[in-house]
Amino acid sequence: MKNNYHIVIVLICQVFLYSCGQDPVVPPDETQATRDAHLTLGNPDNANKDVSNKNHFLMEKPQYALSYNNSKGTANWVSWHLSTAWKGNTERQDYFRADPDLPSGFYKVVKGDYTNSGFDRGHLCPSDDRDSSIADNSATFLMTNIIPQSPNLNQITWLGFESFCRNKMNQGNELYIIAGGYGQGGEGTSGLANTIDGGNITVPSHCWKIAVILPVGGNDLNRITTDTRVIAIDMPNNQEVNQTFWGDYRVSVDFLEIVTGFDFLSKVPVGIQDALEEKTDNGPTQ
Ligand code: MN
Ligand code: MN
């Protein structure tokens, strides 16, 4: 009976607090996934919002951030935070469209510019990383988040690493992910091409991605150590890429910094950044 009295007293106190308009005190939950800033780890090419800066033009959306390259008709990179806080049950919207937030004077890629090109409309920030609402999912179909990818890369090998990242999320982690393409010349179903859309869209020769994986928690930048798992991949944009598992395309971040000219993880303290960037991941691939 004593325990029951205790419960009754607690309930009365909670009702009292509630009626006073105050929430009962709840201890902070360190395991609660949140939506964190996409550029927490840095801005790889120092993109900014000056409209005259057309090839490194910074766009920050609720769902992801990107650097647009007007000469290429694609992003230089897209960067996003992934945790279960971004996840839900919204169906894939498939709403490919021009990005209305590009200022006037920029080349605005539309859905039809990829039609019959031999290349897929390949997501940088994946549709499945953003399905908590129609607005969030639909934002991944803006053409500024899309690059021309060979169908086998997009649908098999690239997808394999996307799925791996979401598996890590489901295992109690949050991730900071950056992706883009570099080089020129890919192979789609119609053969080799340097550009599509009459030269307005550059076909990258390679597609890359970097994923920084942390257990769910707060204060993410300060939790990164030389032991933090960082996976960098570099995949050829061709039809043969499906014959190899995504794990075989792992490289160091240093390699991607050389081929892109960007500085990744720039907000991570230099000593830790250098140690993480020279390693090539060889951890479990499930
Ligand atoms: Mn966090
Ligand atoms: Mn760096």
C-alpha cells in the first residue's frame, strides 16, 4: 500500500504542476536524436551568398546546404545532417523541378534537361534521408540536388553506400554527409558524354561522398576525435561500377581534397582533422 500512496502523491504533484502551466521536470535525454546544422563541420569551398559568385554560390535550405556551380549546372557539393529526427513515413514525392531559390541570372536546370540523356537524375542528399514530411522529401527533388549519374552507379553502388549510412543511423548514430562529383566525362546508357543538355550540365567522371559517423548526442563538433569513423568514397561514373561493392571504393579524405580542391572537415581542430583525413576506412561494411 505504501508504494501506491507514493504513486498517488506523485500524480497529484504532476497534476498540480500541470495546472500551474509548468511541465514536470524531465531530465535531459542524451540519446534523443535532433536535427543539427548541415555545415557543422565546415563549408568546403567557402561558398557564399554573393549573387556574382556564380560557381560557388551558397544555398542553405532547411533540409540541406549546397554550393551551386552555374558553369556545371550542378552543385559542387551538398552537405546534410542525418539522424532519425529527419525520418518518417512520407512517400517518395518524385517531384523533380527547377530550384526556385536560384537567383535570376543563374542557369536553372529543369527535369526535362536529363530526359533521354542516358544518365539518371542522381540525388546527392537522398530522398530516403528526408521523409518526415512532404516538404522535406520534396526538397530532395530540386535539380540543384541532382547530378547526372550512370544508372548502374545511381541504382546499385551509390545506393549501396546510402543504405549503409541509413543503417548506421538506425544503429544509434547520427551522420554528417557531404557529396558531389568531380572531373568530366561519364558513361551512361547512350555511351560516353562530357556534358548533357546542350553543354549546360557537366557530367562528372567520378562521384564522391564523405560520411562522419557519431553516436547520437549533443555538441557534435566537440565529440569528434581521431577515433571517429570517417568514410570517404570515390566512384567512377560509368556502367561497370556495379560489378564492385561500395566498400572497395573507399579512399582517404586527403585524396578527395586533392581531386576536388576543397577543404573538408575544416571546422574540426587541425590536429584531429589531419589524422582523420589521411586514413582510409577499413571498418565493417554493414
Ligand atoms: Mn547531434
Ligand atoms: Mn580538411
